[in-house]
Amino acid sequence: MLTKAKDVVCTFCGCLCDDIILTLDENRIVKVERACANGMGLFKNYNPDLLSPKIRGKGASWEKAIKEASEILSSAKYPLIYGLSSTSSEAQRVSVKLAEALGASIDSTSSVCHGPTGLAMQFVGEPTCTLGEIKNRADLLIFWGCNPIVSHSRHFARYSVMPSGRFVQDGRESRKVVVVDVRLTQTARVADVFLQVKPGSDFELLVALKALVKGKSLDAVEVGGISIKVLEELVSDMKSCRYGVIFFGMGLTMTKGRDLNVRELFSLVKELNDHTKFSALPMRGHGNVTGADQVMSWLCGYPFAVNFSRGYPRYGPGEFSAVDLLCNKEIDALFVLASDPVAHFPSKAVDHIMEIPTIVIDPAESLSAKKATVYFPTAMYGVDCEGTAYRMDGVPLRLKAPVKGNRPSDEEVLEAIFEGVRRC
Amino acid sequence: MLVIKDGQVYDPINGINGETKDIWIEGGKIVESLDHIPQGATVIDALGMIVMPGGIDIHAHIAGSKVNTGRKLCPEDHYEHFRMAKGDLRSGVGFTVPTTFMTGYKYAEMGYTTVVEAASAPIVTRHTYEELDDMPILDKAILVTLGNNELLMDRIAMGQMDEARDLVAWMLKSVGGYGVKVVNPGGVENWKWGGNVASWDDEVKYFNLSPRKIIKALIKIADELGLPHPVHLHGINLGLPGSDITTAEIIKDACGRLHLCHLQFLSYGKDKKGRMCSGGSYIANLINEHPNVTLDVGQIVFGNATTMTSDGPLEYRIQKMTGHKWCNEDVECETGGGIVPLKYKITSLSSAIQWITGMELFLLVKDPWSIALTTDHPNAGPFFCYPQIIRLLMDRDYRNYFISLLPPRAFRGSVLKDLGREYSLYEIAIITRAAQAKILGLTNKGHLGIGADADVSVYAPENFGKRQCICRFKHCRRALDFPSWVIKGGEVVVKDGVVLNEAPGIVFRVAPSHGESIRDKIREEFEKYYTISFDNYPVQEDYLKNTKEVICG
């Protein structure tokens, strides 16, 4: 018999679209409506069957796997818990508790995406808003170093470019769209204005814009490959719009300058608020990476890169962040929660992962899971287990479990390991 | 069974003023005394000690989206202030914005057991609930910001008062709120275009509405719904010289119960030359004439603070004034928000005037039942500095010493130096416990009568000031800062000033009744203006497991 689930939240990306309609047949999703291609892949044909954990690649019972994982963690001198961004905040909360009990370091994927945004925010602050403000008010949208048409496919339709809002009656017609990027991306193709910045010149460009906003004249014909005349036009648009916003992505945070780029961007937006209303929003990638920042902030006081070896949280981006700990070969056990460092980390970091015992919790058998000493196949948050996730703008949503769950949730496995560690 | 024996009990709701009395506790409640103490009962010898109901904080920013942004924003606030994990107790960090577990522990270690989160935008209240779940010991409640709610303003502007009332009821019920918080009504909406309001009759842009119409409508709605706590208002012109005029206007204009929060920040006068001065005595006199109006003070504490409020334009102004880092957080269809760290310096003229204004309110408002002690944590200072304020109120010599430290020019137009009033312990118990419970409408809190929740704090006077305060303010002296015992819900949670173990805390909420049709009436508009599905908006049962409904009417 076919059943329908409405208003389902898709956790693929930080958009957390919550209007998905699923059609289920015997606990299998047979039809997905409204989701983008990325979201489709998340839901369609999802197999909720109970799978057994693996110890060194061989099937094992849950009890054995929990015991093995607990022993690895409690005998480690310096374990690291890493990931967090593709699971519920309930599971994230338990992972912080576990890190505290172990005296471990804990870091989220923020440290390799918008960590620099957090650092920038801690220097200058962050003028921002929720996505609905953009929908209802923004008439100037600037996308900087991000490509939402590919990475956040429904962002345009639901939140930014296309929708009509309370004070933006004509949708796309009422909004001007500017894209700043190093290449002509798909997003750039649909923009009204495309500024192709020379790779590595974002910082200069942002400084130049701020100077122009402040009314200074620049002794240059171009900055970052863009003529001053074009920049002056952009500044004029920025100052005269009713409500402007800059969305930015890893083109700013993970290129030369990193947090300095974002600091400059936030300062620019701060400056613009002396002329009109302006906000900045990071395009957060994973479904609940924003939740990871939130949970770590309320439990540790810091958004990522935290160490508990002294019994209380200490903050150390560059010191306690995962890539650095691995490249420096400091840690002797790795606990991966809902992410895939073996697939995404620099080879030097992966080399160290290969040398130490690892525990991986993931609904899918990722590269990291394949390598893991202990692997737990868990339920997928928002598909066959419930929980909370935070949208890229901090709006929290309840995740439903449209598919009846057979596998334990991340949270349950974490709790079992926490208990296991206590007994060790 | 637990018996607190031979303490001097201060229980103003029951008129008990320092009499020696035993308090009997069973099943989390205060119970009738028996003829003799049964075997197996725990007995606390409180001879020579002060016994009070657990402290209550009617207005503090402890959890939720804005508070957490404040935590993230200021790592420098945390580095030197930490707490290690111990046994089942969790670790934490933070001075002005502590992490959740640490917040619970630090309140308890001051003898406080109930705290109200002062502002949560309805759409992010799920987040507030998540954080409160990680804040043990304390009982809590959440005030939700409705003063700039666009769906509500549409209805008030069109005079559809029945629908407006149903909407308020539906909002409170759906998000698990306890009361209606109003912040700079209309001003925050205007801020979304970079503007603000300066008078109660200014225009709320595009809404054909004034701040006055919004606040009057909400006062009426809160009355009609029979909410236990009246409208909780942060008015207009906060922080500005001349805010005393707009505050006075609304005190006179309020027909119905009204609570004015952190009123110190809204009671600044302007002298003939346009300079800021204290308007504390002017406002206190008005409060004395209007028994329908209550207030909490929001007293300045010298040292570091983090300002965080839904009043977006205010934070923008503080940022322009100080040049400090600034977060702004506009929330779709509902409210705004901003955060700026700040330091109140004892040598600063304006900080001194702010301090004087708060003290004048404390000392000139005659009826202690209409005034509550707060620092609008962490806006005017951190909550763990309450004992310093208590000492200032109880000890005239200390206050006069303190006054001598302030810049003399700050006293222009102030009567503070002439005020000799000293609060008694009984009055302190009122402004930190009994009045707070009454104003909140929490009938089982703030007293030690039969049937009350067994939240009790026991202080030995010789221990006042025993613990080195972390505020590092060298002139800090304290009272009621170091409880020998704290009992929460009948369980001993603090002994000798230190948390021993956690007890569960619950969240109070209201669920006023409303016309069923309100959902259908707003569904379409909601889906047009918000970015989440209407049916995903209410805070689900999963978050409300540790809550208790307080009945309206």
C-alpha cells in the first residue's frame, strides 16, 4: 500500500528544505517530490535494512562492536572525535559528552569549510538574518565564491532569487543578482552582473569595495582583475539598495586569506549598514553543520576545534582542528561521526588515519568506514530516525522519520559507547 | 523526608519574617510538620542560618539563538573562566555568557532555582528548548517576542482584535512559551529597513501602525487570555537620554497589568543642556502611583558585560558608539536581534549614571512587591553579581563607599546621596523571590508554605563574601552569595556553596485556548512569508517532555 509523508525535511545541504513529499511503499521510498537532484539521491531507494557492524572489515555483533570501540577509545592516550555535521543535534550533544569523558579533542567539518567564518565573526561580529528576511526584503543579492545552483539547488527558488515576498512582490524581477567568482559558474551564468575575480584576489577586492563605500578614491585602474569603474557601479548599487545581502562560500573561506577574507567581508557589510540595510550569510554545506556549531557553542563555549584534555573545553583552531592533529600525528585514535575524512582530507592527514585505530559511525559505508577498525551502520537522520537540525541561518527544524527505522540511531550508538567507555 | 531545622525563615508570601521555624519536605514539596522526625529523615541543622525560598530570576538571557551567538562571538570571555567535569557534573566555560551546564550550576551555587529566559523568537524556540534541556537544576520559562510579529501587526492594524488574540494564544501554545515579550515595538520592524522609532506614535513602516497601538493591543490580549504573567515590555528609546519621558508615557497610558523589564536602561533623563542624567526618582515616583505596573531593574554591575537584545537598532547604536564587534540577527516575520560586548567602567560618567539610575529605582520604589532584582544578565552584568547588589541595598556604609568611587559629575540631578534606605532581609527575600514569583504568576514558587515546591536556600551569614568573586572588581562585597545548602525539588543540590549533584529542572509554559479557525486563517499568509512549512513550525512534543503547563485565567 502506498503512503505519503508531507513536509519532510531534506538534510542533504544547509538549506534544509522542509516541504518534501515522499511516497512510500512498504517502508521504501518510491517517489520523491519537490527535492532537488541532491535531495532525490538522499531519499530515493534508501534501504533501511538492519546491517551488522564490522570489526576490521568482518561482520560482528552490536555488543562486540560497542565493546571494541569503547576499548579503543578508553585505551587511547589522545583520541579525536571528528565530523558531526551530518547527524542530529541530539547525537552531537552525546558526542561532546563522550569527548569530555575521554579528555579527547572534538572537531566538526566546520574546520574544513566555514571555520574561518567563525574566526572572522569572533573578530568583527556578523551582521546577518534568517533566509525569510531575504525572501521578503532583499533587492540586491551578491553570491561570492559559492555556486548554489549546483551545491544548494533550491536556494534560488525557495529563499533568495526567485520567490516573491512581503516587500518584494515581483520575485526575480525585483531583485538584482551579482556573482563574484573566479570562473563562470552555473550560478554566474544566471546573474545580472558577473565579476570575475583573479584567483587569490578576494581580499584586495573586498578592501577596495570597503574603501569605495567609505567614499575614498582609489589610485588604481583595476583590483583583482576588475576595473574600478565596475566596482564603483557595484558600490553604488550596494549603497542604494533597500536590503542587500552577500552569500558567501568556500571560495572565500578556503582560499588564500581564509578568515581574513571573511573578516573583510563582514567589515564591508557592517560599513554598508551606515547607508542601508545589509546582511551576510555563509552558505553552510552539510545538513546540520550549523547545528554542530550551535551544540559545541552551548556545551563548550566554542564552535569547533575543542580539546578536553584538562577536563574543561579549550579552544584551538590550528591546534585542535582535525587536519592539524592528524598531520602532526598527535592523535592515536580517531572517532568519525557522520563524515568521511579519508575521502576528503589531505593525503598527509589520511596517511595518519591509516596508521591508527578508527571508529566510524555512518549510515553508508564510506571510504572512512571501509578502512575503519570498527564500523557502525546507523540510521540516516531525517530518513529513518528523528532529531533536530539547524538550517544554514540557524533556524532549527524537527526531522521526521518517514521510513520506519530498523537500525539504531547515531545517538543510540554514541550513548552505548559512552556507557562502554565508563565501564572500561 | 528532609527537615531544615531551627533556621531563621524569610518567607514574605506567608508573612514570615525571620522567625525560627522548621521546614519539612517530602515528595518535592513543602509539607506539614509532624510531631517528631521519623527515622531515616535527613535533617539539616540550620541554627543561626537564613532560610529562604530558592531565588528566582524573572529576566535573564540564558539560552537560545541569541545567547549562543554571544557565546560563540566571545572566546575571550571564556578562556580564564572554566569549570572542570567532576563525577556526573559537566564541564563548562564562560564569564558573561557561560555554557548551559555551567549556567545551571552557577545559579544554584548562588541559591537560585528558577530562571526565566527573557526573549526567544518563536521560530527559534525549538533551539531554546534544546539548550534548556542541557541546563540542569533550574526550573525555567521562556518569554517569546511578539512585539514586532508581522502577522500579528497586520491584524492589530486592521482592528481584527479577536484574530490577534487567537494568534497570540496559538503562538504561545505552539512554541511552548510562558509569556509575551515585547521589545521596542515597531522599532525593530523599522530596523529591518535601517530605521527605528523615537515616540509611541511614530509610524511602523508599511504597517499603518504605531508602537502605542501594538503595546496597548498586547496588554489587552494578555489580560483577556488570563496569562499568568503580564506583558513583559522592553520599551522604546532604551539607553537614550530622555527615555524617561517615553517610559513615563507608557506607565501612565497602560490600562492593564504591565511588567517593565530592566527599567534602569529606560529611565535616563536629559538636563537642560541635553546631557544624560538619572531619571530614576522621576520614574520611581510614577511606579509608586501605578500599582498595575511592575518592574525589574537591570542594575549595572561594573566590569565586563555582553549586550544582547532583540532590539536590533540599539545594538547597532552601541556598535557605532564603542566600535566593538557587532552581530545583528534579523528574524523573519518576527523580530530582530543584536549582540555587542561591552565594559562598564567605574570611571566612566555614563556607566556611573546608569548605576545611579538603577540604585534610585531600588531605593525609591516604595512597594518591594512591585520590583525585582535583575541585571538583565548579561546586558548590565552577569547574574552571579547579584550578591554585590544585595549588599549595596542592605548596607548603607558600603553603598556610600561605592558612591565615593564614582565621578562626582554623575550625581548631577540625582538624589541618591540623600537616600539612607537599607533593605531588610525580608525585603531582599521579596525582590529576589516572592515578588518575582507573584509577578510571574508561579503560585508554587517563591514561598515555603504547605504545598509549595521544595526549592530552598540556606545561608550562614558568616559565610557572606567567603568565596572569592571571579568578577575581579576590587570593591566587590557580597551578601547571600554562598549558600550552605540549596534544595531543589526536595533534593539537596548544593552543599557549602558547591553543586553536589544535579536535579532535574522543568520548563513552565502556557497553553491558552483559542478559536480553532486561527490555523486556517493564517496558514496561507504564513507559507507566503515564512520559509518553513506551517506544520513544521510548532515545537513538537519531543521537546516538551520536561515541561509543565500553567493554567491561564
